Amino acid sequence: MITSSSLPNDYDPGYFFLLVYGVYTRLSNGGGFNFHGNVKHGGSGPFPPEGEEPPPSAYRLTLISYPPGRAVDPTKTRHQVLASPWMGTVMNTPEMRYPGYNPSNQIEPTRCTFFREGPELMDNDSYAEFAVRNIYQMVRYASNQLSPQLGLKMEKDDFFRLFSYLREDGERIQMEPWQHAPPFCADDEGLEVLLDEREEFEREWEAYYLKTAVFIPYRFDRDSKLQQAWPSPHPDSPDITLSSFSDSELDAAANKRPRPQVNRNLEPDVGPSHKRQRTGSSGLPHLRRSSRCASQKERGKGPSSQSNYVFLLSRNLTAQNLELELLQLKEELQNTQSPPAPSETTRIINTICQAKDLVALPPTDVHTLTGIRKLLLALRSYPDALAQRASAARAGRITIVEARTRVWHWIEYTVPTLARQILNGQRAECLGTWVAKLANTCFTVLYHQHNAKEFNSQEYGVTGQEERVWLYENKRPRILSIEEARERACIMVSQIVAYWLDVSPDVDQKLCWFVSVLMETIGLEAVSMEYVWKMVSHFVPAYVVPSSGRNAAKVTSREAAQALQNELQQHPISNPSTKEGYLYSQYQDLFNGKLSPEDVDPHGYTRTKCALFIHMWRLSLQYIKDPRANPSNAFSNLLREDADFHLPIREAAPTRVRARGSDGPYHPTTIVTLPGIFSAVVLRAFTYRSKFFWDQRMVFHSWDDLDKEIASIRDEHPELSLTSGYFTNFRSYGVPVMQRTIDKAEQSWLSLQERGWSNYCANRPKESFLSTLRYFRPQRHESEIFPYLGALGGFALTCDLAYAGVCQMPTVDEMAECIVELDKGALRGLELLGLVDSDSKETPGKGKEGAKGRRVEAVKEALHSLADQLKEMLSEAEQSAVALTVDDDTDWILLEHSLCKFSRALNKKAL
């Protein structure tokens, strides 16, 4: 029951009584409750003060919701027990609960299932193994949706031992445990080991798939990963791409087959159904494998996350391609500022054409040397002549595209609109024209259900071209109303005119959509770029419609182009704050004359972002100097909210300042002891950014000491459970991990006892940074040694130990490797600064020869570049304040930490 009322405050709202229990409740505004409707109950109306007349606005609405029949009838009840991975929820139905359920009565689903049709596909051993493993996975999936507070556990091997089955010979066999079964609980310590093994298997399978499936045409045509994995040509062989051919050669290849002169149209309302002979492939199958992209792959800079895009255009709008287009346009404009005269251009070409004869002359003749000199001068001047022609061609591309789309708009909209007006009797002045004759003929053919009709272009006065006949055949007769016949006649007129003019609706209509999408998103300047122009020149419908082959060509709704429009709107090129957006805006301004070639700065994006990076540091220095200051900017607000999570100057963060104190685990005399390192592990794995860390002491002499501290707190505050968030901040590193509870720290204490920490600290020279990192992150079973320390926690702990003097500070090579391995905020920060490219997820090779090795080298170069820029742009006082250098070397830990906070701040739009 829910009550809503607008009674005056001095009214008695009335009461509701449950007589069998002897209780009642006031029916106040907004009140609600559940009650048992099968016992005696009743209520009273509201009462005004004595002697007062109730106004019309005084009312009380009482809404009583009765449960549906299936909620009280067990034969109809369906319980929503858990979330489905596909859609909706999984129901517990009456059939599932009924003890006498007979599977032979099962009607749905009508499609085949492995459980039901398994015996026809597998022997009994395979059938039983498949079925029981699937049952286990479904039970595990369901149990993991239960609350962690329940702590439900099950030994996975025991699950399989519950089952036995009959072989074909009648022998009953006990089911064997599944060796690689996923752990039953999500917090199982063996989960990370299994995930590592699974990732390794997936990488091996991905490598095998890319190696073999690339030779299957059906898969290669539909999978961008296969297209990117296609091996680059041998260095000694030519790299065959579209850029290897002239436009005339491509046009000749596209038109090498004759087009038919007769069209057979069956249904005018769904577009022409004539089947022209297919021309040669005029798309861009090798555009992504051009020499430009091949060289990028050789350097380990393969396609970026662009490979996730559906459309070819989006995938090719990379920062590398945009920078090359910008530099090419700059060179063209610079070379055309003083272009050679046409006669001079002819002389240059003639001189170059004489190269074969010149080099054949006797070397002893002085005239040979003079001729060679003229040839070299001509070769140096020829690029200027080419640039002049290229610049003129680039400027004319937009004009060509606009003219082509206007022609199609005339065919698809202008002519049918005029035909519609003529058929409706609105354009008397047009009677007797070819349009009126054609529209009336189409209407007559459709309305009177003619079986066939030929539409000859010359019969309607269309001259100046070869005779073309469009044939209509009515193979599916249907009675049409006058309005339907008129509407279809208008569509038919458009189709006939397109055929007469030798215009392909399948291509030109989609090209019109493509151009309109460009106009509404990134602008028509994109058409002037080389690879976009090749797409336009050899256009296929799949460039704008997310389908393949004839499916894309036959789409008739403009809404199909919305997918490309959405993709371009979300593409980095549409965001000026990205590297792609910056480069494209420079290209637009240069193309439109708003920017001179001398002012082009393809690296300005990096300098701009670096200035933003330094601005973040300066705001941080202001905060450190006076945390109570209140500057009005978003980043300072983040620092006041949680400096540990957002402050880029690592050692000034509140947690680090407290943990380095005399009573903290990182005090020089404490960290080398077993209690010190145990307390440091507890901090990084469990108590970081928690209330427990700030309220209680930081150093614990053993697990028993910590356990007693926890028990003492819980005795005093029973409401503080291990999952309450007091002892552990489940979002300590950003992503929530609800299974991270402090009781798991016992295993860390046992591991430290076994691993001899004091002896490790006594090693001289000090252990390297990576060696110490592997101490806490061994290759296998690290989750069993230091639970929930994780990759990020282990890295942070090793950085703490480096500052404490336990191990060496990381070299730039070690830090670059860590950044690539972690693949977290620091790498994202370098990408945002434009110092590294966003690589696709390639299967890494081994050592420096693989993609990972190339990635590490790129990150190493980026770190050096960033450090150099910071030293140039920061004053000596600022460098000293942030402690940019340690022992005459850059503090790479500080740089990595700052990059993480930089990417986080940009993600929150705080800078």
C-alpha cells in the first residue's frame, strides 16, 4: 500500500488497521508498507478539524497493489534468480522445480542443442565430459553472482567426482576431475595463474589463426586483423599498392568489361534489380598495406586502436597518415609559391627523357658532363612542377565531389519531385515535356498492371548518347491504388533516368551519403587528402554502409550511413584536443589559406600537451605549499578531495609522507626488518587509502599482531566487518576488488618468513629494481605468495623500496619495460602527450626482436624526450621542488607516477 495526499497540515490523515494483530499505522503522505491481505484489515478516511469545510484540493489517494497470480500460484511462479550473460535474466521455472519433469515433453527450443543431440555427435566419454563441464561452468557462473558476504565455497574436484556415466559397453565410469577447470570462487588464489595460462594459450591460438586464416579469402575479406597481419612484401620486391598505379590505369582496370545496354527491372519500389556485369575490383583492398604502413610495422608502430573501427575511412585516419598529408600539402604549397612556367616544365620533362642517351655518351667528352649537370638540375626542378600539378588537382577534388553529388541529388530528388507534381496536376507548364511523358507512362504501366514495357531513351527525346533501353517486367502483379501507383511511378522515373545517364544507384547514392557524412562531421577538406580521394575515385558502398558485397549496395535507407557518422563523431579526429584532431585542424587551415606553410607545426600538439603537463605540476606545487588554499580550478579540487589518488609529485602524497616517518614501515631502520616489509606489503596490498591506515598504527610485528589489532577494533565496533570498507579501500587502485580483505594478509607473512627478507636486503651491491620487482611478482603463483598485491601494487611497493634505499633506482630501460608490462595510466599519458602511438594488440615476439621489444624502445625514447622537454620548460627552482633528478639522473619513478596522474586528470577533464 502507498499513500499520496494533499491534505492541509492540520488534517488527521486517517489510519489503517490490521485487526488480527492489533496494530495500526497513520496514512501519512508518501507512506508505504506491505501487509498480509488474508487477515482482517481496514482503514479510515481523513478528517478535517471540527467545524471546517474541506476544500476541493484536500484529498488522499491510497494505492493498493495486489500480487500477480504467478506470485502466489507455485505452478506459475518464475523466479528471476540471476543475470543472463546474453540478455535479461535466467528464470527458475516450474518445470525446473517439478520432481516429475519429463524431458520428452520439452517443446522449446526447436533448434538443436548439444545436451539433447549430443549422442548423435559424440561418444559417451566425450558426451559426459562435455555435459558435466558445462554444468560446472553454469553452476560456477551462478554462484559468482552471490554476495561475497556468504562466502560460498566448493572444491571443484569434488564436484566432478559426484558424477558417473555408462560407456557403450555398459561399464560405469567415475568422472575424472577437470584439470584446467576455472576456480569455483572468483577470489580463489589460483585464478590469476589460470588466467595467465589461458592468456598464453589465447596468444598461441591468435598467432596460429593469423598465420593460417589469412589464406582463406572469406575470412580475410571480413577480418581486419587478418588484413593487418598480411606479411609485408620482401624488401627486394615492389610494394604493390594503389599508389603504385596512375588514376588512368585504375580507371582502365575498373572499366575493362562492357556494360549491358538493357536493364531488366522487376520491382520499381525497391530499386533497380538489373545485374550489370561486375567490373574489376576498384576498391582499396591494399590501402592499409601501403609502403607507409609497412614501414610503420617494421618499426613496431602498427595500426593503432583504429583496427577496432568498422569502416575503412576511420581505420586510416591515423596520426601518421594525417601528419604525412599535412607535410605533403605544405610541400606542395611551398613549391607552388614560385611555380615554373609551362614552357619551362616542358623543357624539364624533355631533359629528363634524354637521360638514357646522356649517360650513354663517352665520359671523356666535356659535353657529357654538361649534359649530366643539366639532367640533375632538371631532376631537382621536376618536384616543383609535380607539386604545381598536385596542388591544382587537390584543390579541384572538392569541386568534383560536390558536382558528382549534385548530379545524383538531381536524379534522386529533383526529377522525382517534378514527376510527383506533374502527376498531381500541379505543374501544367511542364505538360508535353519528356519528364511528363515519362512520368505518365510509368503511372499507366503500374496502375494498369502491364506485363512488360521498354523505356528507350531516344523515344523520350534524350539524344547525344547511345541508345539505352530500360526494361520493366511485372513478375509479381499487384493491384495498386492511384496514390500508390503515383508514388511508385516517381521512384521508377528516377531509376530510368539514372540508367539512361549510365549512373549506378548502388554506387552514386552511397557516395552521396558518404559525402554528406563528411560534411556533417569532419568537413569536405578530407576529400582533398590522397587516400580519401582514392576511396572516392574508386568508391564501393561498403565504405559507408556496414555490410559487405551486394548487401551494402542494395541498402536504400539513408539511416544506414548513421553508423559511419557516429564512428567519425567519436573518432579522435573530431576532437581538437587529440593528436589526430590537432593535425587535421592544421591541414584544414592550411588548405583553406588560414595558415601559411611556414607556420605549419606538426609537433605543436606534443608541445601543447607538455605545457599542460607542466601546468599540472605547478598546480601541485601550489597545493603542497598550502593545501588549504582554494584556487578555483578543477585539478586543485581533485587534490583537495584525494591527494593520494591525484597528486603527481609522488613523495609529497599524504600516505607516502606518513609511511616514511619514524613510526612508519619505510623508516630506514624498519624497512629492512621482517615486520617492516610485512607492514609495507599490508599497506600496498590492503590498507592503502583506507581509514584503518589513518586511524591506527602502521607497523605490525607479525600476522598475529595485526590479527589482534583487527579483532580489538571489531570488538569495540561490531559494525566494522572485513568487507565494510574500513580496513580496506576496495578502490585503492581505481578498479574495485571486493574480495580484497585484510585477513588475506596472513599468507604474505608466511611467504616473507620463507623468502629471507633480511638476507635479501643485505646483498651488496644492492639488488636491481627489476630483481626486487620479481621478488614480489615471481613468474608463477604470485597470487599464492602475496595475495592481492597485484601487478600495480607490486610495482608501487618496489618504487617505495627504491626510495627507501633497499634496492637500486630504476634505469630508463627498466622503467620503460615496466610501463609496457603494466599497460596502465603511464602508457596512456605518453599517448596523450603524443610521444608514443596507440599500438594494436599484437602478438609479442621474444626479446627485443618482437613487438614488445619495439614497444619498450619507443617508450624509452618517449621518456627521454619528455625529460628533456621538462628540463627546458621548468626553472631550476621548480625542478628542485619536484625532485626531477636523483643522483644526476632523471627520477623515472616520478615521471611514471606523474604520467598516470596526468592521464587520470585529462580523463576527468580537470586540466
